[in-house]
Amino acid sequence: MRSIFSTFKGLHKNGAPLDLLATWRKTFDTASEREVNLFQKMYCDEWCTYNTPQMSLTAEAIVGKYNVRFMATLIGDESPTPLRRSDGFDVWTKEIPRVGHKFPMMARDYRKLMEVYENPRLTEEQKVKQIEKTLKADMQDAYLGCKDVMDFILLMAMSNNGVAQFKPAINNPGGREYEVDYQMPEANKLVAAKVWENKNINVDDENALNPILVLSLICSDLRARGIEPGEILMDQKLYMWLRTNAQTRLLVHGKDKNAKTVTKSQFEDLLSEHEIPAITVIRRRMATNPDGKRAIVEPWNGNYIAIKPAGKIAEIQPAIEDSELMEEENVDYMNAGNGIRIAKWRTGESTGQVAAEYTQGSGRLLPLITEIGAIVCFQVRGFEEKEVTADNGYLTKAEFEANEALATV
């Protein structure tokens, strides 16, 4: 059955008869044409361009063009979108993976809407505002949840040596194991010679850890390779440590006043003086819903720093959703842009199901990091420190592991 929102007749907005779903279809279309973000801007909007949805684009074509390796799936081709429960899904069939979820509005919630709709004491404007608020909230969760996956893949890959992984028990309830390996060059996978912690900071020892100097040397080495660093990414905890540690205070205030705090503007000036690009603090958190309970996941690995070029670094490749090719007669659809589809429908006795209104967001999307060769992952915490030789304060991951192997012989 079609959405209950198509049953709210007789309402007006700005003097004209209001069709709630038709209004939102027009809103989505206008936003897509103007490339406007309806609800909130994400990293995938800032760092990526969106390609035109393809009728079919197999993994083999992507591998040949972008040197990407894949395995497993988020949602199987023939499987329904998960209702936030731990179901199993089919194995990936070498197509752009499908992402999606749906949310129910039960009959008790519909009763509240009907109370608003039929309340003679409320003005028409108040009724429209409340009903539109409910409709927007459902679609916002469905729409943004699909884009959340794009942010998750990008942020995890950029803080995990170019690899993003989904595991049902951790961050992909209702799906299967899924991995994207963007094949980051080995020269771009770096490990600090010393863990970035206060125990390795000693302002009286010129050979002690100096994080600002290390970052400056990495940026200098990148420029020597023809790569211009444009932005540094790290989490809030590491950013505050970098700004407040004793070596940074010494560089800003000198030895006589190094007990003073470093302000944000002073820190930014220090980075600029050492030819280090501006720092972007990653504060992204997502929620999953395993077994009906909310669980918070953070895609960014706080043990890593990423250095990326300025501007766009990736393309998001959508494929045309199955529901656009084969629409169901009793479902209301909206194209939300960039390959994401919103579907709304009702269930009840005629379908042998509990009375409810469902809002589904789904799409076939995959971010393709085209500038992976210019992105550096630098691990500064979360590893066991070894006796290693590194004049510039860091090694490649391969060099670090080779030293680690020698230390165990």
C-alpha cells in the first residue's frame, strides 16, 4: 500500500493545496540539480565528486581504472534491505555494492499524527508543520544513512593504510564481511620511530621526539616526490596532545615561557612557519543497530594521522538502483540524488504483516579514491616501540616491520 502521507488531504501551504510526497520529490530534484546538501554536509561531499549513475559497472572495470581490490559484500543482490537485525546475506556478485536500510513507523505513531491532523484547535499551519517534521525526520535518517557508508569507507581507508573493512559483529549488522583495499603505495604507509606520547618528549634532549619537526620533514619529503600536502587529518585527542605537548610549547614560547599554553592561532602560525598544512580534526561518529540496540562506531583510527592533497581526492560512483528499474505499483518513490532512492509504503492485514509505515533509503554506491598515491597514512600510536634508526623520526611500514623482525632474531 502507498504511504500514509499521501492520505493527508485538504491541507494547504502558502495558499496552495499541499501534496506532501510530491513536494518532497520536487525538493529532492531541485537539490540534485543545484548540488545542494539537503540535511548536512559530509566528508564525502567535501572530498568527492559524484559521477553519473551507471546502468551497470562491474568490479573488473573499476579495478582496471582505479587499481582497487574488493571482496565480499554489504548486501546481497537478491536480499531485502535489512530491518536492523542480524540476518545473513548473499555473497557479493562483483557489482557496485548495495547499501540500504529501512525504518518502521508503527500504528501508535500514526495515531499521534492523526490526532494532530484531526485536531480542530490547531491551525492548518501548525498541522502542516508537525506532519512535515515527521516526514522529514524519517527521510533524513534513511537518506543520510546511505551517505554515512561513503564517509565510513573514506575515513577508515584514510586511517588504515588504504583499507576499509566491514564486519557484521562490529560495524555492519545485517550484512556480511566486506573489504575495499585501495592499494595505497608502500612508500605512503609510515610508522613513527617513537610512539607519540609524553614519555618520549624531553625538551632537554635534542634527540627526543619532536612531532612538529617530524611532520615538517614528512611534508618536505612529499614535496620532493612531487606531492603537495594540502590537509592533515587526525582525531581530537591527538590534535590536543600535539598542540599542548612540551615540545610544541617550547617552539612557540621558548624555554623561559614554555609552561604557557598554546592558543589555536599560535599553533596555526607554528604549522605555517614549518610549512605544514592546516589540520582538520575528524569528529565523525556513526550508529549501528545490532539486535535493536544503538551502538556507536568511529570510522577514524585515532592512532593514525593522514596527509592528503587539497581539494577533491575521490569520485563516488553510483549505479542505478534496482527499484528504479522495476518500481512496485503500491510504493511511493523519490530520487534523492546521486543514486540514492527513498521508498515509502504501508503494510497491514492485506499483506499479512503488522500495520506500519516504512521508509527505506537505498542505493548502489562506492567511493573511488583516485588520489590514493598522494595520501599518506602515518601511524603514531598503537604499536610496540622498538629500537629503530630513523634520522627523520619515521619509517615506512615495511622498514618498521623489517626492524621488528630483526629484533626478534
